[in-house]
Amino acid sequence: MTDQAVDTDGAWSSGHTSVETPFLGRTRELKELRADIERAGLDTISGKKAPRARVLLIAGRPGSGRTALAEELVRQVAKRYPDGVLRARLSEPDGTPVPTERTARDLLAALDRPIPPGAAEDELAEALREALADRRAVLLLDDAAEAEQVDALLPDTPDCLVVAVSKGPLTGISDVRPCTLGGLDTKSAVELLSRHTGSVRITVDPRAAEGLVEECQAQPAALTLAGGWLAARPKSAVADLAKQLRAEGDDATALGRVFRLVHASLPPSTARTLRLLSLAPAGHVDPHTASALAGCSVNGARTTLDDLAAVGLLRAVDGPLPQYEVPGSLHPLLRSLTETLDRPAELQLARARMLERTVRLLQSCRAITETDSPQAREKLLGMPRSLRFPSPRAAADWLSIRKPALLAAARLAVADGELDTLARRLMSQLVRAMVAHFGMRAAAPDLYGIHGLVLDVAERQDLPRERAAALLNLGDLDAQTGRTAEALTRFRAALDAGRLANDPYATGRAMESVGGAHQERGDHDRAADWYGRALAERLARDERAEAARLYGRIATAHTYAGRYGEAQRHWRAAIAGYRKLGDMAAHARALSELARVQEYAGRPEESLRTCQEGVEWARRAEDVRLQAALHMRLADTLEHLGDSTAALLHRNAAGRMLGDEVQEDDSGDPVTEQPGSACEIRSTSAED
């Protein structure tokens, strides 16, 4: 039996096999769609250049093969669009429209374009249009629920093509003629059946095959399930299946009648697993998800998934990991059966098992990156073998492939409202795993959404400590993307939440972040004031390292304001703090900054002496880059004092020290530490 199965829209596509199954039928529709690409639009007829991409609409019920037709059309015209094909699904499996900002963000990621964390829908849509302005590409927008979803993503260039798939017309998009699908022609429908049953069973009773096609209304999804049912029962006649379908009555669609029959024929445990797959986030299933939902072993779940894919109830997805999709046309039927046959308590337990398994996989995914930590290694070895990853690369690949499902799991867990503890643990582990494998910058757009979900839960459960952490994280990301006003608002709200929770860490960090936002806006007086409040908190708790750092931040604010005397006083306080702590590197950096302020204040001799002292401390700390930076500052100071020869010596010394050691980030600027982590979720137990 072939591996072919119904795809997310009930259309035909290949499963695990590498050989693509030839597309069946729809010759007239393909010819009309290709002709529609060349058809002159209303703007062209009026003498204007088409301002936007041509939109082709394929309309039909789920299960009619609309997605398969769209894919075949794209395959046929792809050579005319050298910049490739971008795909996006615009509805969730339950029919909920996907927010445009999420779709635009995913498409920008596919184009390798930067995505500002927390960017608004309009900003992201505009960024997508700019990214496509000079490209010849195809956008395949599947399962569009509303015209507004498609309109927001249309490229402002006639060199692109948009192929939209929907249940019906998308009123509101100009110059679009829908290609409305019915059933397949009889010849193609019979051939589709024969791919599952074999040609002999069709040729011995062609009239029965045509009768079965009629009962299935020639719908590809219904024919797929009928063919799978027959393939699993080689002794059953085609006429017998057609008779059973007629006996089902007319109270359901053709797909509904076939599905009901196929479901009833499954072993009870397999049927239950199938129904529970309707709970899978975004319709994406892997053996671990199925294992957790059904409460069975991972190997047993894999076997069940393969069996379901073989009869067309799932679609196997090509890739390095075993993955499957619940067909979009079957999702509402599964959900209806689940609500009828399964108790709510059992469904909630299945959701909880799935979230708990996901949390443990994320823990394992993160722990394998912490090879230097004995605690992490011990925890990893204590996990069942099925939850462990063989290498960090394997964990990173799993996280990349499963990321859409993991993010969907977080959204569904928060929306559920009854599993908030598991939802908080899931989001905490997801953030840590993404930062560990992708890095803060690459993960930031997704982190913004996760922290927003954490905030929703914290507000719903009245958890001020978690609310403060989420607001701080969101504020950090806002600040990093230039939304300083929004960041300031979040930091102030975090301060209120931290005080309400009596959380000194959140309170102190919020005060410092408020100061940083004011400094970014150029209000250095308020910045110094807020840094001073944070300093008082640190001193009261005898946090000497943090206090020394805050002395430096206050000094920096005074320097920007031109108050060099105050700046020098606070840098000296910072230096004294680092000296007591024995932090030689920080001591040397503080001396470097003090020398800079002394030079600004017109005291080059003092700056020279401070630099020389800083060089010595940097040497003790074995910080070569800092030594080189101080030698460069000495050179500048000596140049200012008129000693060019000595200045040249220090420049040469700095050059020899640096060599090839200067590291730069992607923007070409030296790497520096950021005060906010933007990845903490202080809402879970220490064992997570």
C-alpha cells in the first residue's frame, strides 16, 4: 500500500516516500488558473501598471483537494519565479484565523530578514512587502479565513504571484476570480481508488468502483479514506463498501460518512489514540506527543501513527524526525467524536500528560548543552533513555523542527486556563532551551510572545512576582528594539508588581531599568536618580558587587550630563568596591572609565596616572583586550600632552596585544554585556 495520505486540507501529497505521486485530474482548472496569470487586470486595461501581485484564488470545501491543486499550480509555474515559494497557513486546525503578525513574522524568517521583537502587525506587514519588493516569488497562502488576512500580505509588486486557498470567495480583494472546486472527474477518481486497492479490484467490477466514487462525491479526502479501508481488507469487495456507505444515511457529508465508517472499524485503542490527536498543538504530531496523549510507550505510539498514516487518517511529513500532521479536513470530525465519546476529565488528563512530556523533553534539550555542569549531567542521566538526545546538534534540530508545535502548545496551554502551573513550567523551559540553542538575539522575536503569555497567566492568577518578571523581560526587549517609551511603561509596572510581591530583586532591577530607559531618552538627571534608588536597595542588602556596578552606572549618567566631579566621585566608589571584592578585571575597567572622565574634565596628567594604574590591574587580571584599550587611551592622552613618540609606543603595544583577538558582533560593534537578560521567567520551582 502506498504511503500517500490526506494532507492538512484533505488534498493529496506524498508521505515518507521520496517519489512524488503524479497529480490526478483538475486539467481544466489548471488551464484556467495558468491563463488567469496572463489575464490583463483591471488596472492594466485602464492603462495603469498593476500596483500589486496577481492573486489566484482556489476555493473549495476542506477535503476537495484545493491545497493539492494549489501545490501543483505552484510546481508548474515555479520556474518563472526564481526567488522561490513561500508558504503559510492562515487558519489553525480548529478554524481560528492565524494573526497576521505571526504569519508575517514567519515569512520574514523564511526570507532571513531581521524581525524586531514585539513589532506590530502593520510594521511586520510593511517589512514583508519591502522584502518582496525586488523579488519574483510565489506566496501560497493556505486555508485563508478572511480577505483581510490575504490583503495584508500582498506584495506591492506585479512580479510576485499569490495563490490563496479558501472555503469561498474572498470579498474585498479586487480583480480576483475564484476557481471553485467540486469533485474529481470520474476517471481520475477511479484511478485514485486503484492506487490504494490495486487495479484488479477495480477492473473486475468497474461499475461498483464508479458507485463508490459517487457515494464519496468524488472528493479526494473521502476517496483516500475509502481506499485505505479497502486496502486494509483485501477480501472486501468494492461494492460492499459502497453499500455500507449508503446505509450510513445522508445526515453527514461524504467525508463524514466515510470517516465514521473507518473510525468504527479501528481497534478501540487505536481509535482512542486517533481521537486524542485532535488535541495535538497546531495539528503536528510526533511519537512523543502521541505517547503522552494516549498513555502508551513511544515505540507503541510510533507504530500506531504509521498504521493511521497508512489508511490516510494522518499525513507523514518528510524530514529527519518522525512527524505527522492531522488532516485539516478531519480535525473537526475528530474533535466532534472526542467531545462525544471521551470524558472531559480524560481529555484534561491527556493534555496534562502531553504538557508534562513536553516540559521534560525541553529540560533534556537544554541540559545537553550544559556539559560542564555536573548537576545537569546527573539530571540528564536520570531521565528515561527515550527522553534523551544523543548530541547537542540532535537537540537543536529537534527544537528547530518542533518549534511551531512548541509555541502552539504554549498558546493552547495558556488559553486552556486550567493548566496554568504546567503552562508556566512549559514556557520557562521553552525560553531556556531556545536561548541555549539559538542565542538571545535569534530567539528574541519568539521570546517576546512567550513572555506575553507569561504575563497573561500571571495577571489571571494574580501572581505579582511572575508579573514583575514578565514585564521586566518584555521591557528589556522593547528597549533593545528602540521602543523606549513602551519599555519605560513596562519597567514602572514591574516596579509596582515587585513592591506588591515584596520581591527585592524585581524591585531593584526595575529601578535600574527605569534609570536605563531615562538615560536612553537623554534624561540623565532622572537616570542618575533612579540608579541611586536601585543603589540604596543593593546597599541595604549588602550586595556589594551590584552596588559597585551601580556606582558605575550613576557615574556614566553624570558624565553624559557633564558633571565630571560627581562622575569621578562615583567611579572612585566603584573602584573601591571592586578592590574589596578582589575583582581585578572590573577594577581595571573602572580605572579606565575614571581616566576617560578625568580627560574630559581637562586633567590629562591625572588621566595618565589613572591609565597606568589601570594597565597594571588589567595585566594582573590577564585581560589582554583591556590592556590594549588602556594602552590606546594612554596614547591619546600622551598625544594630547605633546609626547608623540611615547604615544606611538603605546599604540604599537596595543596592536601587538590585540592581534586577531578583537571579536565583533553581527553589527560590527565590539561585544558588550547587556544589563537585562530578557530570558528569565521567575515562576517555576528550582528543580525545573
